[in-house]
Amino acid sequence: MTDDRLYFRQLLSGRDVAIDNPLARQMVNFIYLVGDRRTGEAMVIDPAYDPAGIIDVLEADGMTLTGILATHYHPDHVGGDMMGYAIEGVAELLEHTSVPVHVQREEALGVAKVTGVPSTDIVSHASGDTLLVGEIGIELIHTPGHTPGSQCFFVDNRLVAGDTLFLEGCGRTDLPGGDPRALYESITQKLARIPDDAVLFPGHLYSPAPSASMGDTRQHNFVFKPRTEEQWLTMFGQ
């Protein structure tokens, strides 16, 4: 795939969008735009905090929104109520434009409940499904552990990992639906085929750099230090 066809942008909440939102600045969520420059179609990954601002970015780039991808159902990624704060997200974005919301099957109920979006707007998927945005393929990889239906997206040797894997650390497993054994399998088995030269794009800016190669991440991220599930559970189990 040629770089001039792939449209890929990483937006930081509180800086690139939602700049006046103190919660967005505190949570430092990433939002991703993926599309096909030739067709002008794009999808947004985890559109929380500032749907109108996201639409403004797309329109300024000459792109049209055709779908929403959710890594998981937590409100800081899809919108909803969190700790008494009302976060705009998927529901408000659908007020701008009617597009499908793509989730893993295990996460469909959670996304609907948290966002209030009708189930008819939600499209459930299985791991390994591929979505096309224009002619750009996005592979959906089910990576449970942080939540039962967490998923990552693999596109043009880029892994958008949500809260499954950060450059430093990984998603929490002590929240409802968290499962440390499942997360261990997701990170060490399901993501094992992602090559070292692929670039990891996480769900939050929890490290100085916004992205890194999978090879560097595997070398330096402490979650890869345990060599057995038992060692992992000693460090991360609840």
C-alpha cells in the first residue's frame, strides 16, 4: 500500500480536539482517523470528548466519515457517564452523521448500554473480520482482558491497540469484565503475529512517545518480562 493513499491521523484529546476540556487533558486519550485518500472515506476509532471537533478535522482534510470503530466500551473511548462526568462520544457523533458502529460481538451490549446508542446502529464482529474503508483494509483482532470484547485494529503495519497494550504497561484488569489470564493470552498469543517492525499506536499517551515499533515495545515494556502465565499472574493478577 502506498502511503499517499492511506489516510491515518492520531489525535490527542485535550490537545488536538476537546482542547478546553479538563477531563480530556487529564485522560489523554488518543482518537484515530483511518481512511482512503483516493475515495475520501474515513473511519474514526474511539471518538470520545469532541465529536464536532473530529468532524471538523475530517472535513478540513477533505474526508467523509463512513464508520465508527470502538476498541472497547469504556466511556473515555466511546462516550457516556464516567465518575459523574458526561463524556460526548459515539451517540453525539451519530447526531452529525448516520454511520455504523463496529464492535466485537462480546462488546455490543456494553457499548449500547454505556452510550445509549440503539442496537440497530451497532454491527457485531468476530476476530479476524476485515473492514474496508475505500480500498483500505482494517483487520479486527479480538483481544479480551481489559474488557471482554476489547479489540485492536491492524492496518498497513500499524496496530491501534486501545487499552490492550501501551508502550509502557497494559490495560487494567481490576475493572468490571477484566481478566488477567485473558489479557496475558491476548498480548502474548493473539498479538504475537504482529511483526516487530509494525508500529504500535496506543489508546492513551501514557509514555513520552505517542507510538513505537512492536519490537521496541516487546524489548522495553515490562509486561513482556514474565515468561510464563504464572509469572504474569504474580505481577498482574488480582
